[in-house]
Amino acid sequence: MAESQLASLVSRFRGCLIGALVGDCFGEPFQFIKSVQLKSVKELVHNLEADESKGDTKILLYTDDTEMRLSIEASLLKHKGFNAEDMANRFAKEYFANRNKRAYGGHVTKIFSAWSSKYMVDFFLPATLQFNGAGSYGNGGGMRIAPVALFMYKENSHKLKEISDKITRLTHTHELAILGAYLQALAVHLALNTAESPFPTDKFLQELTESMIYHEEETFGKCSQNPPSDSLKLYSQKLNAIKEFLARSDVEKEELVETLGNDVSAFGSIPISIYSFLRALTEINGLEGRNPYERTIMYAISLGGDTDTIAIMAGAIAGAYWGEEAIPQKWQQNCEGLSVTQKHADDLYDYVKTH
Ligand code: F2R
Ligand code: MG
């Protein structure tokens, strides 16, 4: 596909979820490796592309990020909306079926155990008890939220936030996890709805920033927990930093990671995912010949840290804009969970078309 040609809507639905899947599967081998080099990412991709042509494919496995994303899709489609009990049961069922296979976050699994009690009535309660009542600020809300942007394709950002918040609150009640998941949902929603080429970076960043300023004021203005002052504008400040980084040609990985983060917190991973998508709109040294979707994934992983989650979030945004055709067939076919992901994307597209 030529980079100036816009993908169809069905291709963008597929691109979003497959783009996310590929990010998770390709990012997983690099998760928490001390220093990830672009050279190693290129090696993985080259080996995988070469392997497949010999018919000797090694399938890359998905992680908790995709397992939870698939549950959200199945639940939204079954109930034509959010159903707390069904979604919680799906999260827990998948976790217990594949326990220890998907590398869940260190604390979230306690919630799955609580939901499994026969006395469970309030599925939102266990998350509120995490971290002595502070709630988790992990990126587990943001990593799985992309399908919500598809499901809410025709709706405005307030409706998008309502459902994003409910899904996030099932496991993450810290305000920074909730705001972060919404920021990721909004980024995917805007990319999906962008019908301009070249991609309007300034307008995209401005819409994200305005929405975050509004919700940061709304959230922390009425927050009784008295959060530290550096939390109050964390996302809008990081979005401003992204704009400044994009205007420069001399940005080193260390400075980026220092400012935006690359860890398991929502605030330490969602901004750098958005930056990866935007940075990959233009050429990146060492990634010549790769299209913008490919650049997004390879660059996001090269930033290190929580690579599967940063790449799944960057991949969802990139796929929602560039569409399925931008994701090489060889990449797609090397990922566990491709056919169920394709089916969910098509079912969400059919749902949106008829509702
Ligand atoms: N983390 C991994 N994989 C490593 C597996 C670790 C292993 N199970 C172990 O126990 O060592 N990947 C996955 O985790 C991230 C998503 O995590 P999620 O769903 O947000 O989980 P959790 O447990 O709620 O939070 C993750 C960590 O964040 C820190 N944290 C969160 N809130 C905190 C708070 N209020 N105070 C202090 N720390 C807080 C904790 O270290 C949590 O363990 C994704 O990367 C996914 O791929
Ligand atoms: Mg991760």
C-alpha cells in the first residue's frame, strides 16, 4: 500500500487488532532485557522472515496483554456492551486455564482469585483493595483497551471514556491507570477516525492534550486522596514533551526513556507508545526500507523496558491508521492467535456497521 493511500475502515479494524497482536508477540522476547538494541530487533525480524520462506516457522506466543484483549472483545460482542460479571469471569477463566504461561503483572492475579469466590457479588471491589487501597497504576488497563475504540467507533470521546473507565476499574482503580487507559483508547479512536494523509500529527497531539487537561482537572479537582502534585498534569505534560521531541533530530533513547518512561506503569509506557507511532511516521536510521507500521513496532521494541506492552499499544494505534495491508503477511502468520484476532476484528466491524 502506498503510504499516502488511506486504508478502508474494515482494513483499519483488522489493522488495529492484528497490529496490536504483532506488537505483543514481537515484543515479548525482549521483555525486560537490560539493554535492547535495534540491531537485535532487526535480527529477530530477519530470522523470522527468512524462516518462514523456508517453511520452518517458529510461532511467537502472545502474553497477558492479548489474552485480556481477546476477553474484552468476546465480552463486548456477546453483551453488545459492557457486562462486569461476564468480563471478569472471562479474564479469570483465561488466567486459570493458562496459569504461568502469559506472564501477568505481579499483583493483578490476586483479583482473579477473589473473583473466583462463590461469594463474589461486587466485581469492582477486589481492585479497590490493591496496594493498600491505592489501586494499581500498572499498564494492564491500557495494554488491552484497543478494541473499545473499535466498539465505540461511532461514539464521542465522553462515551469512549465511560466504557474505558469501567473496563479499567475492574482491575485498576488508581486514577493514573484509568486516565492512561483512556489516553490509549482515545489515541486509537483518533487514529481510526483520521481520514487525512499525511497523518496530522499536531492536530492529533492537540486533541489528546486538550482531552487529558480536561480530565486531569476533572479527576484531581475532586480527588480526596490528595495525590502528589507531579501527578496532576502528568499525561498532558508528557504529551507536550512528545511534541518537543518530535521537533528535534538529536533525541537519544536515554533522554526519551528518562522523560517518558518505558516501564510497567501506565504513565511510564502509554506516552512512549504514542511517541513511537508518531516518530515512525518519518524515516528512522537503521530502518530504511520498512513501512511506517513496521517502523513503529521495531522502534517501539528497541526502546526497551516493557517491550511487549509498549509495542502492543503502539501497534494498535499504527494499525488503526495504516490498516491491515501495512502489516507484512510473514509477520502476521508468525503470531499465535491470528485467526481469532481476525474474527474479532470482523465481528466488531459488523457490529459497528449495524448499530
Ligand atoms: N509484568 C509483566 N510480566 C512479568 C511477570 C512478573 C511476574 N508475574 C512476577 O510476579 O514477577 N507483564 C505484564 O505486567 C504488565 C501489566 O501489569 P498489570 O496488569 O497492570 O499488573 P499489576 O500487578 O496491577 O501492576 C504491575 C506492577 O506495577 C507496580 N504497581 C502498580 N500499582 C502500584 C502501586 N499503586 N504502588 C506500587 N507499585 C505499583 C507493581 O510492581 C505491580 O506488580 C504488563 O507489562 C504485562 O505485560
Ligand atoms: Mg508487558
